[in-house]
Amino acid sequence: MALLELQDIHTYYGQIHALKGISITVDEGEVVTLIGANGAGKSTTLRTISGVVRPRSGTVKLGGKLINNTQPHEITRMGVGHVPEGRRIFPEMTVRENLEVGAFTVSASEVNQRIESTFTYFPRLKERLFQLGGTLSGGEQQMLAMARGMTLQPRILLLDEPSMGLAPVLVDSIFEIIQKLHKQGTTILLVEQNARMALQVADRGYILQSGKIVLNDTAANLQTSEVVRKAYLGEE
């Protein structure tokens, strides 16, 4: 049984038909990537999973349980960690306070342990623990956003464009962390415009165009697909 399963999902923004019958599965321990151009429906897919927007039809299941009509905070409690596009940290709160927000589902006695566990992947945040989030560099803010999602110790982590706006060296660091999480058994659904990097860390991938899935395969096969190489990897 898939840990996460979307079946024939149709999501709208008003009259705009954003997702047009997509079906996606993510098995436990997998990294699955969604690749597509701006406006393809990648972020909407993650927002549909986390309950921020509701599908008009179709089903979303987590561990076999239907979550279509579940409130976002309850979906979070069920183990869906969502790291949104644009980081969305709280700039007037310290690094520690941001991490405490991520650990809202656990008891006060567990918070310190959860926060400490994130420093295995983001040691720089420990050095910035009492610094305001808004004073961090762009790369540090992305690390904080990811760490905040990880304090939940989620069953599945939804990552939306984690490399956006970062310098190449920081992009490499972010993807190294994703690889470490994968090796530790974290299940990840990754939205990423940097198709080359995404396919290097993923097990499988889906290609979205205009709200529809036009191709899905193993990451290895997608890297050698002529369509993917021309459209998303910049190769002739």
C-alpha cells in the first residue's frame, strides 16, 4: 500500500482548473519528484495534499485513510510536513521559536529533543539559535524552513522548490541534505524546477504540464528520456 495516494484529482482556483485528473503514489521511504514549468500545478498538488486547497473531485489518501475533507492542522498532526515555496518563516521570531512552531504537535518535554535532532542536518542553525529569522541569509532561511518541517518528524515531507533563489553552492548543500534524509528513510515528495538535481536524488518522478501528468517513470529512465532532456534538462 502506498503511503500517499492521489487518485484522479481535480483542483480549482475559482473557475481556473489547476489540476486536471492527476494520480500520484509515493511509497514509504521513497523520494518522488514533481517536475514542470511555472504554472504546471506542482505547488497546487502539494497544497491539495496538505489541505490548504480542497480538490473538487478525486481522492487523497494517507496510509490508506481518506483525508480530502480533513483540516490542514489535522493533516499536519497525521504526519504531513509541508515546506512551502518561498520559505515562509516567521522573520520576527528567533530560529528557536520558528522551530518550536514546527513542533507544535508534540508535548513540551519533547520539543528540545525534536529541535536538537534537526541540528544533525543543519548545524549552522544551532549557531543562529537566538537570531531573528529575518536576519538570516537566504540559504539559512531555507534551512530553517526545512528544519521546521522536520521537527514534526513527518511520515512524509513535502518540499516545494527548496533550491529557489539560492546560489549554486547552497543548492548543492540543500540537495545533499535531501540525500541524507533519504538514506535515513524519510519519505519525500519534492517539487523542483531544477530537474537535473531533482532526478539525481529521486527514486521516481512525474512530469506535469498544464495540470496534467504527461510522463512518469523511474528517475533513471526520466534522465535518459529525450522529452525530458530537451524540455527540462536543457539538452539537445
